[in-house]
Amino acid sequence: MLLQKTYWIIGLCLIATLSTAQSIAGSFVHGGITRSYRVYIPANYATTAPCPLVLNLHGYTSNGIAQAALSKMSSIADTAGFIVVYPEGTLDTNQQPFWNAGYGAAVDDVGFLNALIDTISNHYSINANRVYSTGLSNGAIMSYTLACELDDKIAAVAGVAGTMSIGQHNTCAPADPMPVLHIHGTSDIIVPYLGNTSLIGVPTLIDYWRTHNNLSNSYTTIAIPNINTTDGSTAELRRYETGSNTPVHFYRVLNGGHSWPGSGITITGNTNMDFDASTAIWNFFNQHNLTTAINAIEKDAIAINLLTQPALQTIEWQVDTDKDYTVAVYNSLGEEVLPPQQYHTPMNQRTVSALQAGVYFAVFSINNTLKTIKFIKV
């Protein structure tokens, strides 16, 4: 089935507490190589309530433990109730840890991270509609690789101080829009703001995802308060948002270096301390959700008139077709709450009295084409 993304502000994972958080090391063989990772299970994890999963990818020469210490994302996971995994790259020809983000090396990191998502989902209760990827530098570039090649599993990406390789930029063609948050310093000398002979610049990166998501070139700018006047930098947030289209957000760190804002850790150049990158990333991820059934690409225009809005006991509709069709109902998390039911007449209704008050989506399937209508249950 074709996939597309839909976006709502999602609440925290419903929880039943464990006694303590857990950081668990794991490994498995993929492509003939033993691949390692460390998964952080928050104290409020509950197997009865599927939780989001965040991949947090280290930079070149680094590792998962260092990335956890740099981003401090595990502490956010404790509060927000998501699982975060810190995978390990493999060694390149210089014996340095790296991610094969479109570099032509033999290591299949897309396949490894795909298998890692499945492995963690087999062991923990994961909401498959809410899997995200972020990372620093080479880890950011790898996250964009996943956005290009694994967009059927990745609901949103966030890159910090890393763009895309030129080859990757030329070949990237995800089927669906991709929510993107990018954070970059204008004085980054490791991954230059304007790019180099192997990496595209930040303006090109933003323009690519903006165009892919069908957004205009206009943006709103939010100045980040300069609460730390000694960090040598300031920041602003540019929000590319056109109607209900998939957004692109960009934290532009003026005079910022190759760093993770808010970490207090110096890599090269200035580390901005006016905002926390990990908090900004999670707040962005928390607004986006990957669904498979609700938003399959509509092949044909189907005229559907929902006659009850809001709905109390039933939803009633009129469909401009003489073909048989089915109607299912999904909640705002992309979960099926009423299974498909077949109908034969253009005008009909369905009982929704058992549903709690909230936002729902009626999904009409007519001749292998899906049409989604939002409604409010009161």
C-alpha cells in the first residue's frame, strides 16, 4: 500500500510506571557484521501503551555513548515517554566510526537501521506510526538518508550540523512528504553552512525539502531570546509552512559552530545555549505521525459530502458513486477504531455512539482508492 504522512499534535504515551529506567546494550548480525546499539527504556514505559521510538545517531569518529551524553535525550525520554536508541556505526578505512550515508561503501546502514527498528519493535511496545531519526553531523546526514530511502517507516527527521552528500541530494526521491527540522551554525567549519565539494549547503538542503513538501519560499521568523550572552552566538527559527502541507523548520544559529545547541559541550566553534536542540527536536517530532491506511495517496477525486458535523450518534454522508464501497473509522493516532463496513448506496450512515469525544477520520475505500474525511465526535 502506498504511504503518506499525516500530522497532528500527539499527546504523551499513556503510561504505567516501571520502578526505574533501563539502558540496555544489544547486538545482532546484519550483512555479516555484528552491529551494536544501546536502547534507553524510560521509567514510565508500559507494554500496554505503544510508545514512540527515536533513533539518535552519533557523528563521525564518535559513538552511541558519546551521543547520549551530548544530546541528553534520555532525560527527555523519561519525561515524554518515548524510547530512544543509540546505534553504533562501523569503522571506515581510517578505523573511525561512521555512517554510510550515500558514500558508496559496502556497509548497508539503511538495512541495519531498518532491521534495528524491527528488532526493537519485536522486544518492546512501539508505535510503528511514530518512529523518528535524528543525529549529529554524519548522523544527521544518515538521518536524511533514511528520509530518502526509508520514508515508509520514518515519520520525521531532524538534522544537527549535517546536510546531505551531493550524490544523495541528486538521487533522493521519497514517495511522500517528510517533516524536517534542521539545526545548523553559520560558522560551522566541519560541515560548512554553504557546503563544500562533497556536501550540499544548508540553503540547498532547506530548498530541497521545502520544494519536496510543496512549500513556498516564504517563512516566518521567530527570534530565540538571547538568554546566554556569553556563548558567542544567537539563534532564530525559520518556519516554512504553506497551508496544511508538511512543514520544514530551520534553527539558524548565527556564529554557531559544529555543535549540539544546549549541550554545553564544545566540538568546534561556539555552542549556542539559548535553546536546547534535543527539546526542540522532540517537540517537533511530537507533532508528526506516519500512517498507512488513513492517508494512502488518492488516485481519483471522489466527491463525498459529510452531512453530520459534529457527530453525536451517527455520521451520515453522500457519495458521488454507484460502486460498492467500504467505510472505516480511525482515531487521531492512526488506529482503527471501527473496522471497514461495506455499503451499496450513495447515501448512508454509520453509528459512532460508542466512540469517545474527539477527532476521528472516516476512510472511504472505493475501487481501490481511499478518501479521508475528518469529523468531530461530541
